[in-house]
Amino acid sequence: MAEVTSIHPADLRAIENNLGAIHNDLQVIDSGVGTINSNVKVVYDEIGSLAKEFHDFVSVQVRANRLGQAETRLVKIRQELEKKFGHYDLVRRTTTGILQADDLGIVKRDTISNATEELMISTPNYWLAPCLVALAAWINDEKELAERAVKEAIKRDDEKTSLFFALVCRRADRKQSCLKWAQRYLANQDEENLDRKTVIILDAYASGLLGADSEGIIARQMTEWLDHLIDKPGFIEKQTKQWSDAINLKRKPVDTSSYTYLRKYSHTWPVLQDIMEGATLHSELFDYFSNIFMQEISHQSIKEQLDSILNDLVTDFDDEELPLRKEEKFEQFVVDFKGDEARAQRNMQIEKTAFETHKDFTQLLTDAAMKPESSHSSVSTQKFSIALSKDWITNAYNDVVAQNRMKIPNEIEINVDTFNDKTTDGQNEQEMLYRLNMLIDSEKEKALSQMVMSSFEKYCAIGGIIAAVIGAILLLFSPFIGVLALICGIGAIIYHFSKKNIIEKNREALSSQFEKKRESCTQIVRATLAEIVDFRLEFSERDAESQNVTDFLEQLSADQYVRKLSASNRRIKV
């Protein structure tokens, strides 16, 4: 009798459990992938912001390091100046001391002679040392010694020696001797290659300290210098450039902390910052000129004023000190600009004329007016130089104003995330927000259109149903194949609906992200537009202050101002 094979129902629980676990894992993976996809754009957006913040951090750190380096270098440079030229200080301090001691008559003449002779020995090759020996011999009526010392001083530095004795003779009220020394000094000068110490003569002249004869000579000499220079080709252009550079030296960084959004969300900001700094220059320059002319002319005695000018002559650094003095000035600029070396170099390029040993007469006037710390000019000389140069200053200033206004952008960019637009005055908020919303809607639709099921995923449900039906039928004829078909069908159906659920959740998350972007960008655009309105208003107010400078210069008259310096009737042609 044949053996009958019995068919037992298949135990599918283990398979179903494993299939469920696989399904759950697939959901987790798909959910993670969806989250990653939705966050990729956010990551890319953050990269740009992070790069800018990193660049800003590096820039701040570089400046901080350079600032510390400059402070250290300043100390070393000044120590080197003291080491190399500190012994000059004793000679310099002794100069006015001898003159004042002779006035008071409380120091023995032998003491003065001994002191000057010791200085002569201890400071070889220094021009001032034989001048002091000659001065002591003059006080002691030792004519032969005085003449020998004067000859040696002239040999060492004819120009400074001539200036020194011109001032000393005027201090002693020896006007004829003063006149001769002044003539000697001026005879050695070329209006295109003046010694930088010529500012000393300007100081004495502008302060009203020289006698009528001397003033006549100096006034005529300055007139001749100017006539010769004015006849040179390109003189006006040179003056415009020269004074423009000096005027721009007064530009200072402005506080722009109130423009938080403009700084961050406008590619036009560097230009805006530059023109605001240019507009702020007007008030800076007006205050600079006003402060000079508001200072009263000294009412000190002639001797006290001459001592002050003599002190400028002898204490101002000598030519051999120039390299270290230039380094000192540059490092000081770095400190002043908080470690901004590029800006320090630009300013030093303009400032360098003050350190030149020789310059033309108009450059001397410019440096005296605008760089008093480096040129060692007095307030009287600043007033005189500004009054004499007012036409050139006005031309240059108008050029500076025009150049700054030419840089004013007609349209200001707003750059927020992927939104880039422009505005003229910040008044087109509704139009800009409309374009912003259109952009976000377009980006949203484009992103959502890419977040859909693939053809395979769409037809998994239909294929799964068909496979399940076939599997159920096959269970009657071939249980093993039927079970496999049934499992595949059920899996395909589950995969379809799982994927559909994940995509719907990701689309909702993506829509939410775009709405957050819409809200954030709208706020930023509105805030930036408001700052643009404020910027335009502030710039207009600051730019209008240029008229104050123009009016101030217009009322200056060189003739009247020169007469105002003293009771004399001196004149100078402009």
C-alpha cells in the first residue's frame, strides 16, 4: 500500500517576525535619510555664515597680535633712540638753560664755559655743541673763541647754525645781526628743496617775533618762492593732490555698530562704510581748523616765545635719527588703528613727507598746517599756513568731497540667504517682500517636487497586491512558492505605504523649514531696509556739514590774518 504524504500548515511566524523587524529598520533608515536630505540645505547655508565668522575671527586675531607686536616694538625703538641719541638731550637742554642763566646773572661765566666745553668733548660731530661754545664765548666776550666755534658749527651744519644764531641774536635784541643770519639762512635755500627746519623761520615770522627789516626780507622771499612755484607746469594739480592727501589723513574710523543688519546682509557695506567715513571727515576737519584758530596768540614775552622756538629747533630730531623716527611713527599708527597694518601703511605713505629732510615751500606749508606733531610747527605757523594756502585747500577739499560723493551707490544690495535684491532708499519694502515670497515659494515648490516616490515605489502597492493574490492561489498547488510570493507581495505593499508616509512627513518638515525661512528672511529684510533709511539720512546730514568747512575757509584772508599776528603792517602776496 502506497505511503500517503500529509501536508502540514507552514509555520510563518518566524518569517513574519523577521519581516516586521526588517520593515521597522527600513522605516528608521528612510526616516534618517529624509532628515539628512532636509538638513543638507541648512548645512550649506550655515557653511557660508561660518566661513564669514571664521574670517572675521582670524582678522580680529591678526589685528590683536599686530597691536601687541607694535606696542613691543615702540618700546624697543624708543630704547634704541635713547641709547643712540640720548646724549644729545643734555646738549639740547643746556641751550635755553644758558640763555636763561645769563638773563638772571646767577651762574658764573666760567661755569657756563666749562659746561659747554665738556659738552663739546662728549658729543663729537653734533652741530649744536660748538654753537653752545660760541654762545658761552660770546657771553664772556671771548671774540676769537666765539669765531672759531661758529666756524666749526657752520662746518657741521650751516643751515641749523644760521637759524640758531638768528633766533639768539633776536632774543638779545641785536636786530642787525639777526637780519644777517636770516639772510644767510635764506640764501642757502631753494624753494623746491627747502630744509625742513625752514618751519622755524615761519614760526618766528608768524609769531610776530622778527623785526620790520627781517619781516620784509622773509615776506619778499616767500612771495618769490610762491611766484616761482606757481609758474611751474602742473602746479595746481600737484597742490590738489598734496592737500587732498593731507586732508584725508584726518579721516577716522566711524562707529557703525548701529547698522547690525547692513553690515551682515549687504555686499555693498564696505562702500557704505567708506563713504560714511568720508562724510564724517567734514566735521573732523571743521573741528581741526576751528580748534587751531580758536587758540589765542601767545601773550608771553618775546624772550619766552623765542625760547620756545629755539627749543623746537634744538629738540626736533636730527637727520640721523630719521630712520628710527619713521619706524616709531609707523608703529604708533598701528597702535592708533588697533592693529590695522594696511591702514597704518596708507597713513604713513601720506605722513612720510613730514620726515623728508628737504621739500618744496608749499609742502612745507602743508606739513606745518596738517602734521604739526611731525613737522613741529607752532599754532601761529598753522594759522599762517592755512590762511596762506586757503585757495589750494578749498580746491583740494572740494575734490575730496566730490570723490566721496561719486562713490555713493545708487542702489544698495540686500543679500539674505538665497535672496539677493537691491533698493535705492529702503522705501520699496512691499515690492521686495513680494519678490522674497515669490522666491521662497518657487524654491519650496522645486524642493517639494523632488521629494516624491520613484516609479518603483509608486507601483510597489499594485505589484504587491498582485504578488499576494498569486501567492494565495499558489498555496493550494505549491505551498513553498506561494508563501514566498505572499511574503513578497505583503513586503512590497508595506514598503509602498512606509515610503509614502516617510515622504509625507519629510514634505511637511520641508514646508515648515521654508516657512521659518520666510519668517526669518522677512524680518531681516525689513530690518535691513530700515537701516538703509537711517544710513541715507545720517549720511546726508554728515555730508551737508561740508558747507561748514567751505564757509570757514572762505572767510580767511591771508593779508588780514598776517596783519593780525602783530602790530606791524607787514603784507604777503597770495
